[in-house]
Amino acid sequence: MTTWFITGASRGFGLEIARQALERGDKVVATARKPQDVRDTLSPCGDSLLAVALDVTDEAQAPEAVEAAVERFGTIDVLVNNAGRGVLGAVEETSDAAFRSVYDTNVFGLANVTRAVLPVMRRQRSGRILNLSSIGGFESAAGFGVYCSTKFAVEGLSEAMRKELAPLGIHVTIVEPGYFRTDFLDATSLHTEGQVISDYAGTAGAVRQAVPGLNRAQPGDPVKGATAVLTLAEAANPPLRAQLGSDCAAAMDHKIAQLREETDAWRKLALSTDHDDVKAGN
């Protein structure tokens, strides 16, 4: 029986992962700013569900939530860093406050929770960490540059943690969903900046206009996506990265091809910067 610790569990992927984990008989610590929302949605679940208040941007709350989890269930086997938010606007259009708010949740919030959970997993010498990134974690897009930059940061942190934690029996996987029919594009999750600069009308502005029509028409099924996350959590040899959705798989193929083409085209310049006593190709 697995014990899950899930952030942002009141809706979207977090809620569906919690639901499926409970349905298969696992124990779930479902955290949210308003834990009653979790209880209202997932009840009755008996003693297998612990809904805990957690604002991931509040560093002091994370250890308290972890302590409550260990007191109730004795262990934390899987951490799902799912809590996140977005901002829509060109980079120049994005205010300092909006910029920092997205980083506070998506990057610093993830770090707060991970630091609180890791002492438990290190004592156990076992555990799984699933960090929710995005299709935007490897391929940025006009209008979503700030959001994507947070996911690039999550991927960099995750790569390092995978190397640091593997010798301790703890696996780290980056989950990269494409566009799923969650509430991510709703105003409750995605903040749209009020400043509009006309020079970006054809790029970030076009994306801003298109987003309402994309909402609830995304190709990804969140129920199937959550099932895939459970599969990753129990895989014997989990990957560093896992794409979810046909759109994300296609975007990754495009990114790899783009990197190879550009790297090959500029290889001579790259090699020209070595000291003369370094053999070419090393």
C-alpha cells in the first residue's frame, strides 16, 4: 500500500490522481489551500484520506503538513508536486508582481514542499518524486514565456535531484503534460496581464485571443493522464522525463530535431573556442 503526498489536490490533475490512488486502496495526503474542498469532493474515503491545509508559497506550512502526514500514515512514498499557476502575456507585458507570483508557486513552492518531504524519504532510503512540468518545460511559447520559464526551472532542479537522490533509493521523474482538459486555462488558474503592447499583437496578443477558444477543447484526457502518473509512480525503472499527450510527444520530437539541426549548423563555431592544446572533438 502506497502513501501519496499530493499538492494542489483540490482540482485538476492533483484531484484526479488522489481519486485514483484512493480507489486502488492507497493512502493519500491531499493538500490544498482549502482542504475542505478536497473532503467535499473525495468523501467518503474513511481513514485513507488526509486532507491538509497547505499553501506551497508558505515555507512554514510545508513541514507542518509533512508532520501531519507522517503522524497519520507513518511514511510518504510518493510526492506529487502538482500545485501550479500560470500567467498569460508577453514577457515585457508581465509585471514584476505577476512574474514573482508565478515563480513563488511553481518553483519556490515546489522547493518548499520537496525540502520538507525529503528528510522522510532519506530516512526510508526510498521514495518517488513526480514533478509536474509541462509541454512548456522544454519548448516555450509566445505569451507563456514567464510560465514556461518556471517549468524550465523545475526541469533543471529535477535533473539535479535525480542525480543527488538516486544513490539514496529515491527516484525523480519530470511529468510533461501537453494540453489537457483541466481548469488550467480558467481564470482561477491562469492570470492574464492587463497591460497590452500593440507590437506583440501578432505573437503574444494572438495567443491571448486564442486561449478562450482552446479552453475545454484540449486533446488530453485528465483521467487518462492521472492513470499514466500512477503508472510512472510504480514503474521499476522510471524515466527522467515522461511526456503525456500526443501534442506533447510531437512537440518533443520537434524540439529534438530543432536542437540537432541548430547544433550541427553551428558546430564549427562551438569547437573554435577551445584552447589550441585541446584536440578537436573532445
